[in-house]
Amino acid sequence: GENVEQHPSTLSVQEGDSAVIKCTYSDSASNYFPWYKQELGKRPQLIIDIRSNVGEKKDQRIAVTLNKTAKHFSLHITETQPEDSAVYFCAARDTGSARQLTFGSGTQLTVLP
Amino acid sequence: ETGVTQTPRHLVMGMTNKKSLKCEQHLGHNAMYWYKQSAKKPLELMFVYSLEERVENNSVPSRFSPECPNSSHLFLHLHTLQPEDSALYLCASSQYLAGVSSYNEQFFGPGTRLTVL
């Protein structure tokens, strides 16, 4: 089955700086890679996703890149703000019968004012 | 809250108790999921239902028993749990179980914080 590794587990940046979170996956057939943000005490919410036929996607201050050859994808947050502080999860969706999501272990991002 | 709701939000139970977690989605979705979220670990998919039929069971111990009476409701019945089962249990739904070339966002509920004594 799919295995997703996520790094780093914790990340602190100064407000206004950029943050980068990286994930690798094992199943070359995986074709969909969402990123979820979970604020303290709240539910995970999708913030951006990328499909395997695209190398990069951007939505305002958030961007995701995908390298299918190396089987890794990254989340980039520019001009970070205190409200970006949360746990971020990457995931990869396999092409098995349930098309299930396998999640990374999460990155606690702290944006320091 | 709208979208996906879960009750109870917090549950403390002994190892010999029987309890149930409830999830309800108000989005008209056809697929529902149970996840377990433990500290410092990835979200673990437990069960997947599509159109009220179970399509995935990821080697979950039999002390967890899911039930999906209709496309809007999903239950997780718990009995003789262990302390290591203490975790946040998240329910999610998506419009469909994604096709090979289609993609469906999963919407999560707020979770039930379960503590097993």
C-alpha cells in the first residue's frame, strides 16, 4: 500500500517569511495529492490539492509542487501570517478500489509575530 | 455547525463499556469515512462506505464495528476497547467515492475525543 512521509514535524518561522513542508510517497500510481490544515481543536480542512498531470498549482499565498519522478510534493506558504499557525497534513490517494487517502504525520507550523 | 457533525464531542469510557459514535452529514454526499487521529501519528483510515456499502476495512480490530444505515449517517460502535484506542475519531464525507480520474474533496467533522480508562 501507499506510504507517505512528511517533514519537518515542527516548523517555526517569523511572520512574513516563507514556509516549506515536504512529503514523499511510495506508490507511483497515486494520482491526487491534497493538503489539509488543522487548527487547534478544529477539523482538518482542505486548503489546496494537485493532480498528477500538473507540476505546480498556486492559490494566493499557497502553492504546491509535484515531482512525479522523485515521488515528492511540497507545500509552500509565502508571506506567512500568525493565522497560518496550524498542523498541516499532506496526503496521497491511491488508485485501489477505495481510492483512499494515506496521510502524512503532520507538520506543526508556528508563525512568530 | 453545518456540513458534517459528530456526537458526542467528548467521550470517556471504561474498557468494559459499550458506546457508539455518531456522524451525520448534511451535504448530500454518498461516501463516508472513519479516521483515527492519535498524537504525533498520521490520520489512519479505518472504514470507507459508499452508498451505504462498506468498501474498505483497513485491518481494524473487531472491537470497532461500523454501521451505515443510510447515506447521511455513519456510526462507530465501540466495545471492550483498550487504553491505546484513546484518540480523536474523525468522520468525513465526500460527494462520491472518487473515480480513477475524478477527485472529491473530503469534508471532515469536528471529531470525537475518546478516552479509554
